[in-house]
Amino acid sequence: MNKYYPESWLLTGSILYALCCYPVANAQVVQDRSLPAAERSQVSGNPNFQIDGGARRGSNLFHSFSRFSVPTGGSAYFNNAPGIQNIFSRVTGRASSTIDGLIRANGSANLFLLNPNGIIFGPNARLNIGGSFVGSTANSINFADGSLFSAKAPQANSLLTVSVPVGLQFGPSPGDITVRGNGYNLSAPIPFASPLTREASSTGLQVVSGKTLALVGGDVKLIGGVLTAEQGRLELGSVRSGVVNLSSIASGLALSYASVPSFGDIRLSGRALVDASGSPGGSIHVKGERISLLDGSILLIQNQSNQRAGSLNVNAISAVELSGNSPDLNFPGGLRSDALGGGSGANITVSTQQFSAKDGAGIFATSFSSGRSGNVTVSASDQVRLIGLSPIRPTVQTLISVVAYGSGDGGDILVSTRRLNIEDGAYIGSLTSLSSRGGDITVNASESIETTGASNITISNVSAGTNGTGRAGDVTVNTARLVAQDGGGISTSAGSSGDAGKLTVNATESVEVQGQALLLIPFPSNISSYAFVYPFPGQPIPSGASGDVIINTPRLKVSNGASINVSHQGTGDAGTLRINADSILLDRQGAITASTASGEGGNIDLGVGSLLLTRRNGQITTSAGGSGNGGNINIDSALLFAIDTENSDIRADSVNARGGNVTISTDGLFGLQFREQNSLLSDITATGASSALNGRVEIITPEVNPTSGLVELPTGLVDASGLIAQGCAASEGNSFTITGRGGLPPTPQEALADDPPWQDQRNLGVIHRPQNAAVTSATPSAATHPASGATPALVEATGWTIGAKGEVTLTAAVPRLSFQAQLQPPLACRGT
């Protein structure tokens, strides 16, 4: 028996009515009634929609839709009249827009698509317009005359304007913008040593050459999506509220976020690509709260012309994160600028609070031509952190790099932050491989720099190097604390005839270099400049000089096999190593060295304010092989200390030529001793190929003779115990009475009274008396006053003498010192 259910019939009827009478949201373009009747948009066709009509004001054309979506394989064609420069289209309904087909327009008009509810571009979405494209989830478009074209509050009698657009007004909860796709089709014939190439057939959203493609909404997501603006401008902005300002420029439109109080997140994943390459290269600008590039996603500008490229700017309020590379590719994801012609590559600038890169991602500015590679600037107010290698391709380092493979010079790297951490084989580097000059590296970290650890094949490092005839760049590090440990380091290097650059470290608190990494062989943590031979057959012998190393810091510690060094494995000379510190500690095989295989040995200059301490095989050495002379060692230290049995050496030796010179200026030298040959004790040597070729060792100490200026004490002293009263306690029944005007306390237990000081009250005037008059006892004798009546002059006592019995006599002249009494221990009151 069949039962009748009225509810089911009602539900079925509602579904059928919705399917028949309401178009599917993501497959329709439907005009609304917000514009004047005669100027409303006219839509025909499905799934290929043609859009006619609209409200024209001067060169501006306005369209208004309740829904706007283009199905897969479909199209939306804006059939605008000639002379239209801007097409403004808004969606006033509540549904988001899904675009998985073609959007096209006539002429060179710019197209604005406004839907506050959100916009989704599918993998088949395409643009065929002659101008710029702006897709936004803003509430309205603001114009220079103060009018606006609103999608949230449309009005039929609203004033449409001939004015130019100046801003995008966002509400409190703007919708998101999503671009989906299958990822880019890029390849590199020689990974890391050849430019990226792309297939002729393009995918994703693309504007014509020299124009702008801008997506500005809530959160912006590219999931395998591809955006292209050949020699144009790409703008990605994630905005929570406020106004994004618009301005017209040669390449279309520029966006400014000065009036935006809060931002959203931008996320690129699944091999997403944002590409502004061209002739010349264009610009990319990305602005959000957090910006993430994952799974090998890339922001790319290749400059193919002789003109200068634009710029690549990433600005995130909180964080920028670069992570990973695609499993089927030989190149990593991240931010990339290539110079392929005579013009300079695009500069890359990152501004944020925290910057991190890991799993092989990074920032790359590369020249493959005569053009200079772009500069790289990373400003992170809190931290910059680079971690490890790609887990998929372990030869791919996480890095920030500028490389010159062609004849063009390398750009510079500037990193400014509070803390810089480079870990597990990551790298900040500059390299030149031909005749060009390598770029300089400057790191400013107000709190600390730490290069820590290594991978199986690489170390964590900040390095500038050359593999060609060109000079490597310089490295300058400014921080409070520098730590290089477990294989971490900072260096400049040369692998051919080019010279290595200069390395300067300024640390206001301390420098610590400690430990080793175990690669194929143990690799020490280091601060160094070196010329090296690649461990592969057929590699050139380096002939360029290694660079100088300069370190300024209050405290330096080198320990556990780590080193600070200048070295040369080829035929060139080693550089000079200068250290200025208040204290230096070399411990457990920590070393400061300058060495060459055959060239002239490098010099070591140490200026130490207080203490240079070497412990447990700590080493300060210069050495030269082949025909090179040993380098010189100059040490100026308040104190120099070692344990004589710990084999801590200062050596300036040469195997086949003259030994270097050792000069030590110090107030105190302890535990080290000059010897002709190195021993198992703590030595100072300057050994050459023969005794005739030994260097000079000079130890300079203060010019003080400890035996001069001493007084010979007398031996025949008088026992003064009988001449000195004993200070016995009052309890013994004795008493001592004093009458006077001060000078001694009444009892031994009382302090000196604050009485008026003693004064000489004698009448020193001339006494006049009759001749032959009697002289009283109070009258001075004739011996005291000569008959002439002249007043004797008072002379201040300036010395005293001690008689044989201990009497003290004040004298007007300084006497010759004479000690006549032997010091005696105090006598006890009770005979104890």
C-alpha cells in the first residue's frame, strides 16, 4: 500500500522549481535593475554570454549584475563601444563569482570586476582584454570627484561619473579571492646554472604586454594558479578593511595601501606562479598580513632586454614564509629575478616582522648575461631564519643568493633584522663565475647572528665567493653577538684566479666560534677567507689571493676545533688576519691561523686589551709550504697566558723557506717559551727550512728593573721596647692624666676630642729692659736672644731624626735617612 506524504511532494516541488526557475549561480551572468532602465546591462546567450548596453559616462562604462559567473568552456564578452577606457562591473547579489571560462572585451579598455562576496577563478579561467584587469572584493570603487560605484548599496539614481577611479573601498568582511590551476610548466636545462624556460602555451590569467593584473580582496589564495603580466605589473593585496588607493602609471595601475588599517593573508601553493617577465621585465607587488609561498611556488621576473627591469616587492605585516620545492623539478620555489639581456635584473625587497625559508626554498637574484643581477634586501624587524635543505632533493639548499654566471656583475645582499639564524646547511651567498665582480653581503642584526650545524654535504654559512677571474664580493657583519658552531661559518673564498673579498665582523658584545661538523671529513666552524681547490678531477689551481679578515669585538672565544683563518691551497698569497678584542680565549684546539700551500704566508695581528689565554692545544700559527715564506705574527696584549704542558703554541713556520717573525708586546708572558723547534710543550717558534732561515722572535715587556729603586734596611737596630709606653687597659688600676688644649683623648677608649687646635701663644716680640736688670725665669736667656736684639725667624719643621735611644728630633732640613731601631712586636700588658 502506497502512503501519501505531502511533505515529500513539497520538497520535491521546491527543488524542481529552483532548478527550473533559478539559474545556477556559478554558470550565469544576470543583470540587475540598479541602473536606469535605459542604461541597464543587456545579457544574451548561455554559456557564452554577450554583455551589451550599460551606462556610459565619457570614456567610462558601468555594468551592474545580480550574479556573474562563467562556466567551464563558457565566456563573458563585454561588447563595449570604441573609445571606452574603463569598464566597471559590479555584482550586487549575495553569491560569489566563479570564473572558469573566458572573459573578454573590445579595444584596450581596462576591466574592473567587483564582488564583495568573493571571486573564484578556476583552472580554465582566461582573460582576453586589451587593458588592465582588476578583480576585487571591495564594496565600492571610489572616484576622484568623490562619487562611488557601490556593490553593497547600489542606487538607481546614483551619480555615475566621468572621473577616474582612485580607490577601492573595503567593508569589514570582504570575500576571498581564489585562483585554481594545475601549476606552472617551467624547466631548467641545467639546474641552478641556466635560466628557467616556459612552454609557449600559457595557462592561467594573463593580461596583454605592459598592463596590470591586480587581485585585491580578503584572503588571496593561488592553488596551482598562474598569473602573468608580461613586462607589466602584478599586484596581490589582502585587505580586511580600509581604502586601497589607485593611480595610473605607464604599465597600467599602481596600488597603494597607506589607508589600509588591517590586512589578510596571501598563500601560494601547488606550484603557483606569479610572472612579470618580459622585455624589459615588469614588477610584482604583494601586500598582506602573512605571505606564504609553498610547494615550489614562485614569484618570477626575467629581464630579457637591455633596459632595467622593474622590482619585486613582498611586504607582510607579520611574516613571510617560503617553503619547499616541487618533487618533479630541479629548481626551488621562492622569489626569483633573472637578468637575461644587457639590462639589470629586478631588485628583490622583502619587508616583514619575521622571515623564514626552509626545505630548499629561497630568494635568488641571478645574471646569465652582461646585465647586472638584481639586489636582494630583506628587512625583518624580529627574525630572519633559514633552515636546511630540500627533503626531496638534498642537494638543494635553502638560501638567499645573488649569482653572476655571465659577464654582468652580481648584485648586493642586505639583511637587516634583530636575530639572524642560519641552520642545518642553509646559506646566504654571493658568487661570480666569470670575469664579473661578485656582489657584497651586509648583515645587520641588532641582537645576534647564529650560523649553526650542517647537512650531509653543506654547512650553514654566510659567504661571498668567486670561481672565475672576477673578484668576489666583501662580507660585512654587524651585530651584538655572533655565534658560529657545529660547522657554521662566515667566509669569503676564491676558486680560480680571482681574488677573495674582505671579511669584516663587528660584534659589540662577543664572537664565539666553536665545534665542528662531520661531513665527508670533519669541517670546523670558522670565520675565514680562503682560496681552495675543488675536490674533483680537472679543477683549476687557484692563483688569486685570499682576502683579509678583520674582527672587532670585546670578547672572542674559539674552541673545540673551530678556527679563524686566512688560507690558500693554490699558488697565491694568504690575506691578513686582524683581531681587536679586550679578551681572547683559544681552548681545546681552537685556532687562529694563516696558511698557504706555496704562496707567501698570511700575517696575524692581534690587539688584546686585557688577556690572551690559550688552553688545551690552542694555536696561533702562520705556515707556508712550497717556496713561500712564513707569515708574521704580531701580538699586543696586556697579559698572555698559557699552561706550559698543554701544547698551546705561537708559531710562524715555513717548510721550505724563511720562517716568519713573531713580535709580542705584553706586560706579562706566562707559560709560553721560545724554542728552536716545535715540541709537546707550549712553544713560540719561527722555524724556517734551516737554522739560517729561521725567523725572529721578539718579546717586548715594560722597561722596569725590579732591583732598582730599593732602600737597604739597617741591621743594627736599637731595642725600643723600653722607650715606648705600653697601652694597657684602664682596669689595671693605673691612670693617665693630661692637661692641655687637645691632641690626646682622656682615655685610650675615647676618640680624639674636637677641641681647638694647639696654638703657640708665646710672645715672640723683642723684650726691652734696662741694662744690668735682673732676668726672671720667664725671661728668655741671652743665648735665646742675641745681644743685637734681632728677632729669630721661625722655620717650619720639614724632617726629623731618631737618636740612638729612640729620641725624635724635629729638624728644619731634610736629613739623610738613618734607621737606628729594629721593629719589635708589641709588648703584651700582661706579659703574654
